[in-house]
Amino acid sequence: QMRLYWGLVPAAGVGRRMGGVVPKQYQSLNGKLVIEHAIARLLDHPLIARVYVALSREDHYWDGCCYAGHTGIVRVQGGRERSHSVLNALCRIQEEADPEDWVLVHDAARPCLRATDIDLLVGELAGDPVGGILAGRLSDTVKLEEQPGVVAETLPREHLWRAFTPQMFRLGLLHESLSAALQAGRSVTDEASAIELRGLK
């Protein structure tokens, strides 16, 4: 059976780490908003059926986005944390999708995704029961802090990777994993960590 692919963009964050008045996803980059670049990467891919965007209730910027009235976009209520936003969107996707369908969760502030990245993810995971993520090997030297401002040791980086998005998982499995993690009060900063808490690879 053919599985459908759904895009999910959690965009309810205010980007505190980056600073500034305007959230990072609404800053301008090369003539477009950062979020417009991010959404376009998913929406323009021939496999992706629809893109769900989780937005804060107080979001006053979305109406200025070129995708605000787009038929391929579904606006969803965002949550307190990224994981709550993703879960809200997954609940909406489940209304029209099969549990075995794929969901690609992509950060609103990552505009540099290539179509070939999505192709790679889809190709590698075609028959996988769980899913996977895009990642890059860490090239920086990484230090472990002993106490504030004091280095304890240098960590070997051979096995360290930086997690990117999209993170692509089976819809039903991701919904269950994220729900269980939040109910258990576990902190999940990305979708993969919720899957990992289930003991899955």
C-alpha cells in the first residue's frame, strides 16, 4: 500500500536564543521570510501531500506570510513547548491520515533544506518500521563543563552528530511516543528523543 507523506512545521516559538523583537522564523532572508523558505521546501516536494503549521494564538506575523491562505497549508494551534505544538498537529493529521503514513517534522527556522535531502530521507527509510532523521557529523571540539566556566574534559567527537530536520517517523508511532513522553514529564527537544525513550532505534 502507498504511504502518504505529511509535512509538519512547528512555528509557535519566539526564538529567544536569537534575540530581537521579531521571531527568527519571520525575519527576512533573501527577499522572503525564513518560514516561507522552510515551508516551500516541503510544499514544493512532489511526495508531500499537505503541510501543517503549528502557530501561537498570539502570532500576528503569519497573516503577512505568502502561505497564509494557501490551500496546501493547514494552520494548527501551537502549544507551550515545541513538543506540544507537534502533538497538536499530529492529532489533526490523524483525522485524515493512516497511522503508517510518514510525517516529516521540519523547523520553521531552517530555510536551507534541499529537495535532495528529502529524497535521501525518503529513500533510506522506505521500508523502515520506525523512521529517521537528517544529521551531520560534528566537526567542532566539544568540552564538558565541570562547574560553571570550568572545563572537565574534552569529549571524543567520533560518535557525535548534530541533529537536523526534517525528522521523519511513522504517524501513529510518533503520536504515541510523544504522548507517552509528555505524560511521563520527560523533556523532548526533538521528535527522535521521544522515539528513543520508547527504546526504539
